[in-house]
Amino acid sequence: MFDPGDGPAVFVILIEGALAMTGVLWVEFTFAPPLWVHAAIWIPTVSILTLILLRLIKSTLLVLQHRHSAGQGTMESNKTES
């Protein structure tokens, strides 16, 4: 069974955080709107992007695990002890 773990959430946080902050700063320095306008723009935008990106990245990681026959990581013991 394949399990992407927390990988998709980390990628979504990094990608979406960079995109959202770029947009927030651009809107702030270009138009200087009040705080409620930022909330009205960015809360729905971030929510929708989260749903889209999380699904997309999770499915991508699952496909990559399947393609490369990834398995559970194990620790090998040192067999050549002196």
C-alpha cells in the first residue's frame, strides 16, 4: 500500500505560501486596499488553491511511488563488525 505521508502538505504550504505572499505584496504595494479587501480576496483564493494543489500533489506522489515501486524504508544492520 502506498502512503505519501506529509509530503503533499509540505509542498502545498511551500508553493502556495510563495504564490499567495507574492500576490498579497503586489496588491498591497500597487493598490493599498483596506484589510477587509485583502481578506475578501485571499481567504477564498488560498482555500481553493489548497483544495486543488493538495489533490494534485498527493496523486502525483502516489503515482511516483507506484512507478518506482517504493516500499517501506528499513535500516540495515552492520554485518561486518570488527
